[in-house]
Amino acid sequence: MLGSPENSNCTVIVASSFEVEEEQYLLHCHPGGDEWIKLVSPFNDVSFQDIIINYNKKIYVSASNFNLIVLDAVDGEIRLQLMGTIDSKDIGAQGCGRSRFVESSGDLFYLWIEELGCFGNDGPLTNIAVYCLDFEAMSWRRVESIGSDRSFLLSGLYGFSFPSMEGMLHGNCVYLVWSCCDSERLFKFCLDDMTISFCQILSQPTKPWCRAFWSVPPSIQSISVVDESTLPNNLPSTELSKINQPDGLDMHIEDGRQGNSLMPWDDLPLELIELIASNLSLVDRIRFSAVCKEFSKVSIPIEQAKIWPWLMHMSKQDGTCKLFDPLRCEEYSIQVTPFDTDEERHIFRSSKDGWVFVSAGDDDDDIFVINPFTEDIVEPAMFERSYYFNGVSFSSNPMCSDCVFFGIVSSENGNFLSVHTWRHGGDDWIEQFLEYDVPFPVGYSNPVMFCGEFYCLGRKGNLGVFDPTSDTWRILDKPESIHAEMDLLRDDHRGREFCYLVDMEGELVSLFLRNAASPPRVFKLDKTNMSWVEVDDLGGGALFLDFRSSYGVASPDGGQGNRIYFPRYSDDRKPAFYDMETKMYCPLLYDLKEPLNCVWVVPNLHKNISAYEDA
């Protein structure tokens, strides 16, 4: 609208849809008017994109190819002016997702929200990027913040800015109403730490033509913050817990000093000290040698300390990576020099044996593999296009001369598939394009090196295998598909399931997760009969799942087996997991934080010497 609805000169404007109408036009009228007036676009090569923003008392229309059209009412007549093409080079490559425009405090913002897979309306959300328009340069520039004093509220095709309110709307956050396969959700993107969380607002998803929308109250003063004293006592507490203090620790202190009846630590036999050291976690083992002189004599290498996957995530481009230990509920920071740059952004794609596969560059085509603990780097050939794989992995230590890098992608219906390989010394990735009468839609799960071959999980639950020794791909007849009758092109939400493939100590495990309320389904491959066998426990093991990389640990530390860990945690650093014994999520997955740029990684402190070290 141009002007307030209370003003008789207010003008309501509607744009035609470029997907439906051959002719591009606008409809406009005044409230109470007898008819709509049609205004045909004079720009033949520019189509409206349905996005209209009221900005600085004028209407701005987002057009094709990042053109910007301004509408103004002059003497009651609507006039169109093509401002020009906005330089979008800083926006870079974009996969499947949604764009939104927001006007806020005199600035015009462009938001790109990325989805995992092109599912249309209920794809999982994986990333957000925010850009601000520089009108003088007519270019978008990426920004890290929208301001601590405001929030963006998005729904459907529109969005607007709203002042932050303590206890209700957090500043520098984007709130999005999104229809998922199980419910209508309210997502919150926190730009301070680049995390995403969600809560359920409707028990059933809505349809595209009847989405929930935001309604602004007449006065924000009419909204009062809830008095915490009136809340039920059984709500989860957000008070930080003392996560660094081990359970059961009892400091017997008398008269202001610790009792001295016990034997000093440095008097313990060396054999007993080494036994203690052998059961410590990696971080405790690193600190162990600094306790006293006797402890420094322990001969057990640090590399032999107990390890399990940590969640590595990065929110800024300053080289700082956070490492969250889900079994100890502790978080550490490391500085990774190659990530300390403002020139390009780094996205974690997968990991294996402590190495992380990273894409970078404006077009997301520059890639490298890095051990963040030693900063060893391997640089495969650049992609010919932006990163677009369903999954990517490598066969062994990336610095070994015989290491094979492997990527795979398929169409959503699974009729078309391509596999990509790169070996040391190669100038380019080698691509094989395959077409099948029987569809094999590749799941969004990274390939697993199993018995010398790359195993890939299809969204239907069957398996495809790539043999790096012969560079051949085949789809296995067995095991049979778990979702054999799944319709890939219709509203069959099983196709939207998260699916994971994991090698757990020589056993191939697949897992399917429908939504945040349903329990995961876990299958083990019976290699004798080549069939999936559904199981209700992991035999004391634990799974660490994410579409970027997943791990299986046969005997996790502290008896924390039969659990399935997710890349989420609460405000007080409690990890999210599903307990296979109690059949419960702990805590519930709602309102938990998930870093947007994260990956499970197993700490690897082994420094490689040669760029082509033999395996």
C-alpha cells in the first residue's frame, strides 16, 4: 500500500504472478474504489517476482535478474521507474531456498533462507544469509547483523521489522513461520551465534494458500512481558548449570582447609597413574601432564586418549571454531588460521577421521580438506560449478597418495544420477552421468566407505555402491527398499525424512527420522541375507547423526550407550539425544539450538609430515 489505509489517497497495489500470467502488469485502486486499474509493465524483458515492499513512502518491486522497480503516486497516477540491476555478486551461489525482502529503519534487506533438498514447502532449513542494499552503489552487501534493537518477522511471501522486546522477541533474530511435514513451526534464526531453533505453533501443517501470518498489534505498549513468577514450576529452567563439575565430587573440607590424610597424588605408583591416564578423555589427557612432575612421566601417547565425536561449529569468519563435547557437556574453542578471513566464507560439508571437507568462495566452488587440530590441508581440484552434492566423502587419509574423493548427486525423482571422483594429481573431477528406469533418489547423507567401497543410502532405503578400484557404480537388488512404495513426486512426506548411513565398528546401520515427535527407526544390515533388520537397541553403542557426517561409537564414555545424539543442545549445554532404552528424546527437540554451520568431527592430533604420506 502507498499511504495509510485511513487516508483517502491510499493506493493498494497487486502484482501479477510471473509463473501464471504471460503479461506482466500491476493492479491498483483506492479503498472504496469501483474497480481495479490495470497497469501493464513497460519493461518487456523484466518480470515481477511477486515481492512488493513499502519503503520510504514508495513501493519497490523485486523483478527478475535482481532488477529493482520503484512505484510512486504522482497526482493520483501510478508511475513505474526501473532503477536498474542490483549488483548481486556478493550473494554468490544459492541452492534450494526462499528469498524475502524486509524494510527496516531506512534500510532494505534481502534474506536468503536455504533448504536441504528442493521439497517445495516443507524442506528442512539449513542456513540464512542477510544482505543490505547500498542504493548509491546499487549492490547488495552481506551483513552479520540486522541490529540488536530489532527482529524480522517472516511468513508466506512477506516480512517486516519489529522492535525487539525483552522476554518475547530477541534482537538480531529472524523469526519465520514455516510449514513442516509434521506441524506448523516457528523458527528462530539467531544471527549473534548463527544458530537455529524451533517450536511448534500448530499440530498440523497448513497448506500454501492458508499459511499462518503475523499480525501487528495497534500498540506494542499493550503487550506485557509474562511475569515469570506466574509460570508453572515444571517448565525447563534456562539457568546455566555447573557443567564443569563432575557428578558426585565431594570436597571434604574441614576448618577451612582440605584434609591431608590421603596419599599425595605424586606418590602414586607410575603403573596406577598410567591406568588413570588411559581412561581420560582427550582434553583431560592433555591437561594431565601439567598436574605435577610424576604425571608428566606417563608414557601413554595423547593420541591414545579416549575420543568420540565433537560438534564443531563456526559462527563468524574470524578463525574461531567452537567444539562441543556432548558426553562431557563442555565446549572448547580453537583458532584455525585458514578460517580467519573476510574474503570468503567457509561451509562444512562432511568429515572423516578428524578431517573436514570445506567449500568456499563466492560461487562455492573452491574446496579443501583440513584437519582443524593440526591445520594440515589438502586442496582437490575446484568444482566446475557450485557445490551441489547430496553427499561427499573420501576413502582414507586425504594426504595419502591413493586417497579417492567421491561425491554423488541425483535428481529429486531419482531418474538421473551422477558420481564424481578426484585423485591426487588430477586436474579435474571426473564425472559419470547415469540414467535409470528404476529410480534411485540419493538421500541427503554422506557416503560411507565400507568394505573398500562407497555405500550410498537412497531415500527409499535401498543401497547404491561405487567401487573406486574400477570406477563403477551399481544399485544393489538387496537389501530391499524400506519405503518401496514411496511416491517421490507427490505429497508423500516419507521422502522428506532425514536418513542416515553409519559404519559402526564394522556394521552398516541406517536410520530414518520422520520428525521431532516420532521415534527414529534404526536398521542393521544383515550381511549374510543382505536385508535390513530393524533393531530397538544399539548394543551399548551410540550414534552421532547429521546430514553432513554421522558416526557410530561401539562403547562411548561413561556408560552413555544406546543413545542417538543430534547436533543440538540447550542453553545450558545439555546435548539432545534419543534414548533407545526409555524411548524418549532428552530433552525434547523443541527450542534447542542447532548451529547452522556445523559438523561432527573426531579429534585427530596426528600431524602429517608428507603431502603424499603412504597409508
